[in-house]
Amino acid sequence: MAFAASLAALFGLTLLTGNLIAVTLILLSLVIIQFTFDGNFGVLADGLWNLFNSFLLTALPMFILLGELMSKTGISRRIYTSLAPLFSHLPGQLVQTNIGACTLFSAICGSSQATAAVVGAIAYDELDRQGYKPRWIAGSLAAGGTLGIMIPPSLALIIYGWWEEVSIGRLFVAGIVPGLMTAGMFMAYIAVMAKKRPDEFPRTEVVPLGKAIRASLAVWPFLLLILVILGTMVMGLATPTESAALGVTTTLILAAFYRQLSVRAVWDALVDTALVMSTIGFIIIGATVLSQALALSGAPAQAAQFIAESGLSPLLILLSIYLLYIVLGCMLAAIEMLLITLPFTFPVVIALGYDPVWFGIAVVMLIEIGMLTPPLGMNLFVILAISNGRMTLGELARACIPFWLILMAGLAIITFFPEIALFLPNLVFS
């Protein structure tokens, strides 16, 4: 117990000194090996070899590239402008468009911050010009961005599935209903508030329904892109990596069709993909080293056994794990939190009899909650940068509270009704 406390103190201290998360994880791993294996660092070789020899992990940079291409070629703006006329018929109008655009872009991008950044860059100034209250603009964009890691293809679900050897196809299909449910809850809340406080939602022109439907037809090519990615995977025609590659190819074809493809756009997308993937890869290396060291020390298995024999109810243990993720979500990004916690939480949850696919969806929803939780909720900082000084962090955090509560309600729903997440993958893969 004293050794575990020392490790926790070391981890906290290295974080406070400002070291990179990956460096912190590697340092912690070296300390564990030094004390438990007399400095036999060769035990990490197999773990690192398996990491860099993983075909499944190559899906990650491909999906990042797909999202970057959507952003750099300007295709994402076409999605927003095509949806806006359709949502003009709903209470809240352009605020509803923010959620709708984030939902559709999430089904292509896979990243929460990227979804919030791309849709935010398109929408924030326009809604501000139209006279919408800043709290509705920022709150809807920050909350809508969280859908990027729930609705497939999700980078967080790819890493979860790869890390714990859970079917990524099942995880992707399992994320569809909870993701759409969350988007629907956001939109219902906005509609209610638009009816209750119409002065905070200036009325813009309501586009005739026929014209709005014709404008929305421009979205169909992007629905084809989603079908290419998910359909080939679900039908067993392609692996996640191959589906991602097909998605990138289809995006390039769409960009060329719309005359928005350029060498500069592709180059910028490749550069940004390399930068993002190098950051993620460094974190994965650190987490792999730590996971290997912890597995060899037997600490996760001992922790799982101790908790299983503690006499606490499975629900109480699960709620404790939820609390851990919510607290860590204030301080860590999605991938860092996943890789640091899963060696401990996954065996405990599986030992309690919970479904690994369901737990993946629950963890992603917890990460979504963390994205909106101050002081370090990542989506808060993305929208704060886009607002360009028009909001403070405190104002933005307060604007996100209702959406944070909606995410908590969504987590409660899938906890007590897990079939919401499981019935679709069970049906598709039966």
C-alpha cells in the first residue's frame, strides 16, 4: 500500500512540475521496474514491439487525416450551410444548426476538439453577428463538439478497442444510438429554452420547407462517406484501417468534385495529421510502457481482486469508477485518461460482470463530460480561443453547465438501461 501511495505521489509531482504526460508515464514505469524487477528493463521490449507492429493502430492516423482533409478543403463549411435552412424551422434555429452540424461532422471526424474547432470556426462569428447570446453560441458548440468521440468513427473508441482487444466494429455500432440520443437531448433542451426565452434567440429568416430540403440534398454525399466507413466495416468487407483509408479516398474525391482540392490543402492536412499523431503516439508509448510494467508487477490484478472481494455492490464500485473519471476529466485529455486508467478500471469492471462494449461507451461518455469540466476541459479552451476574448473561461463554463447535466443524465440512462448501447451491435453482429 505504501508503495502504491509513493507511486501516486510521484505521478502527481511530475505532473505538477509541468513534464509531458508521456514523460511522466515513462518515468513512473522505470521506477516500478527498478523496484520490482531489479532494473531489468528488457521486460518492456515485447510491449513496445507489439505497439509499433500493430496493424489496427494504423487506423488512428487515417481517421485523423480524414478529419483534417474535411477541414482544410472547406468541405465542412458546405455541411453547415446545407443544414442551416433545414434547422431554421426549429426553435433556436442556428443554435440547433450547431448541434446538427457537430453531429454530422462527428460521423466523419472522430475527434471532440476537431469537431468543436471546425464547426466553431464556421458558426461563432455568424451567430454573433445575428445577435445570439454568447452563452448559447459557445455552450452549443462546446457541447456539440463532445459528440465527436461518441458517434463513430471515434478515435477514443479505436484506442479503447485496440488497447483492450474489444471489437472496434461493435464499439462503433454501439456508439450510434447513445450519440444520437445525446444530440437529441441537446436539441430538445435548446428548443425548450428558445420557447421559454425567445429574446435570447433572435429569429432569422425561416427558409421555405421545399427550398430547405433541396439545400439539404447537398449533405447526401457526406452520408455516402459515412456509409463507406461504417458499412464496409459492419458488413465485414474491410478492417477499421481499410475503412479509414476508403474514407480518406472518398473525401479526396468529394473535394475534387466540389473543386476544393489543392496540393496546399492536402499538404497542410498531412502536416497537421503528423503533428497530432506524433503527440498521441508519444502518449501511447508512455502508457504502453506503464501498462507493461504494471502488468508485470501484478498491481492491476491485485486491485481488481481486492475490489471484487471488498463486499461493495457492483453499482457502488461502478459509481466510484465514474467519479474517478469525472475528476480526472478536469485535468487530462481523452486519450491520456483512457490509457492511464484502463489497466486498473477495465479488469475491475469486467470482473463485476459488465459488458466490455458497454463499458467502452460509458467511458467515452465520461470523457465527454470531462471535455466540459473546468478547469481543464479541452472543449472549453477550443471555444475560448474561437471566441477571441468575447467570453471568459468562467462565463463559458457556466454556459456549459446545462449541457454537462444533460451528459450526466445520458450516462445515467445507459447505466440503468445498457441495452440502449448494446441492442444495435447485438442485432448487427448476431
